[in-house]
Amino acid sequence: MKLSREQIEHYKKLQVPNGVPCRFMSDGRCLNISTGELQPQGINVMHQRVYWNFSRETAKKIASTLGCRVVFSESFK
């Protein structure tokens, strides 16, 4: 599960400077939305991929598109 090239371009246009840090999760593993790569389960949050420039609404749309869940990390701000 990954975004297509067209979807990546679409969501890049929706990026904002003050987005809410978030991670996309699938089966307890952090997902790279561009490549579909899943990080190992249970790795420290410091090593998980975090996306910084999406609004809550955009992040939720991405998660819905990919069939995963989004976890917001407001404590990173």
C-alpha cells in the first residue's frame, strides 16, 4: 500500500507550513506512504517516520486512501 505518483503530487500541493506531526500505521508498523515500506514493529518512536506538513484533514484522507490509520503526535511540536 503506497500512494501513486499522481496522489503524491496531489497531497504535496496540500502541504501546510504548520501541520500536525503524524505517523501512518498499518498492523502496528509505521508506513512510508511513498514507497509502501513498513518499519519493524516495536521500534522506538524516535526512529519512526513522521510527516510534518499535513493538516489533520489531509492526513485522515491519506490514511483512508491507504487503508491504514493515522496517529497524530502533537507532543513533537
